[in-house]
Amino acid sequence: MIDSAAISCRFLRSVAEVPQDMWNALSGPQPFLRHEFLMALEDSGSVGAGCGWDPEPLAVYRGTRLSALVPVYRKSHSYGEYVFDWAWARAYEMAGFRYYPKLVAAVPYTPVTGPRVLCGAEGCSADITRAAADALRMHAGATGASSVHWLFTDTACRETLESAGYLQRTGFQFHWRNDGWSRFEDYLAALSAPKRKNIRRERRQVAEAGVRYVVYEGPALREPLWDIFYELYSATIAKYGAIAYLTRDFFSRIGASVPGVVLMLGYVDAAPVAGALFFRDETTLYGRYWGGLVPIPGLHFETCYYQAIDYCLAHGLQRFEAGAQGAHKLSRGFLPTPTYSMHWLDHAQFQRAVDDFLARENAGLEMTLNELNEHTPFRKPS
């Protein structure tokens, strides 16, 4: 136990060590940070033994009161993080050091910006975040971890971590924002003519192939639907030679316990041909996984983007975060949005080398963002 004035920190072996109501009182609105989601990962075997994601959540106390929680994992690889440090690992190992294990404060397989020090609606004071930052560094040193990585951090956490000696790495994603539209046609009208024409063509191709979509939420999320979606998800993973991080059981567990799960399935007649899994909170829709079985032109864009935008417009949601990467999203109305991660390496020389690398990388990324913002798909004001 690490003490700093009235603050103390303790590492746990599972999210299950914190009662669900206590965890969720601190987790905030995002479904990925809730006890049910994180426990579904553990109980389904999607994280834990053999996965390279070993849970070590951090509990932060002020006196005897639980004041904050941090989802922490001990990693034996860098898969499923979406902040790529493979080159750092190679350099470490070429110099004769071990990069793994490392510690990450993150939600596994979920590149969504949000709080990493969970303090509830009132937010975290700087001393709580600083205590968590210091505790993770001390824990890394005491347990043989090479480094600490805070992935997809929010602004408040990022500023405190930077003052505590962590290095900032900037990335970006493409997010859709509702600019006061109530119908898809209103959104299309805001785009330049070539972009508008292309989206209409893609939607028409899917409609002419006979694909119709059904949205399932809440009690409608039954086991046969998860069987269908898992087949779609697995087929697409296999097609692209990717890694199936999530087990079939994970989907059953989130469907039964996590609020805000949205499953969209596309059918031709009675046969499912595509599907996408989303999560939502009061303001935002988050796109996570998809799968398709037939090569229909435009099927991916319709399933993953246009159906989701329709959903946002129908439900008054202000943002749609469609996941990591994908420059093709720009022409479909998704704008570049910076993301941030914070890093500390125990080896002082490598910390300096990474600091130098990040200064150059962040400068280059700023230029990229400026260029992308000059080529938005929306009509220029006349």
C-alpha cells in the first residue's frame, strides 16, 4: 500500500473485488467503463490467463473512502491497444532489455477516449490522479514491468499525467458530429455534391441488393441473435487474418448485463448477411465490431456508418465514434479528432529517446491534421 497524505492506493487482482454498485458509482456514463462490461471480458475469458491482458485494477482511497478506480492490465504483448509501440519494444529488446510485461491503464480492445481515473460525476482532484500515476510507476518498478501506458485519456487526466512526468503521444480518429440535423437528407445536403452523390450511390447499391436492417436493443438481444452476429464477426476476422480477441460468451454476457448495447443486423429475405455492434450513452454512439458474409458493394459503409448515422439522428445523439483508423471515413462526413495517450518508461535513456521521437511524431501529426481539416467533405460557405 502506497501512502501520500490521506491518500492510499491498492492493486487488486480482478474487477470483481469491487462490488458492482461501488464501481459503477465512479465509472461515469460510458458503457465500456462499467463493472458489467469489464467483468464480461474477464468472465468470458477474453482477458485474463493466456490472453496477455491480466487485470490489476487500482483502487484509490482517501482515508477509508474509495475515491477512485483505474482499469489496469499487465500486458505481455501490444495487441488490442490501438496505440502502436511495437518499435519501442523492438528497440528495448535489441538493447538487451525486456519490454514485456508492461502496465496499461485502458479498456481492452476499446480505442475510445474517456476517463482513466474513475471518480464519479464530480471528477477527480489532481492529487488523486497524481497518486494513481505515482502508484503505477512504483508498481511497475516493484513487479518488473518496463513501462506504464495510459491509453485514450481524457483532457483532465492527460494534463495531470504530463505534470507528473509522463510523455504525451497524439493520434487521431474520425468522428461524426450532428450539426443540428434531424434527417439523413439534411446531413447529405451539408456535404459537397461529389460526396453526396457517392453516399447515395452506395446506399442505393445495398438497397437494390435487397438488404433490410433490423435494430435490436435491450430485451430483444437474445441468444440466437448473438449466434448470428458471432458467425458474421468470426467470418470477417478470418477473411482479413485478424485476431478474434473476443469469445462467443462475451457477447452473451454484454447482451444480458451492459446497458446501451445496440445490434444492427442486415438481412436479404430471411438470411443474415451483415451486422454491426454498437454501444451508446446519452450523447454518443460507439461503433465497435462488424461482420459480413456476402460481397455486396457498399455493404460495409451502409452497415457500419450510414445505419449508425440514421440511428443517431433518430435518437438525438450528438456524436458517432466509429472506431480507430480509416481515412475513408473523411469523405463520408467523419472529421479528424485528436486522441491522446501518456507514457512512462522505467529506463531513463529510453524515456529520453521516446520523448525525442514523440516530439517529432506529434509535430508531423499536427501537420497531417491541419491538412485533413482543409479537405473536409462539407460544402464551403458561399
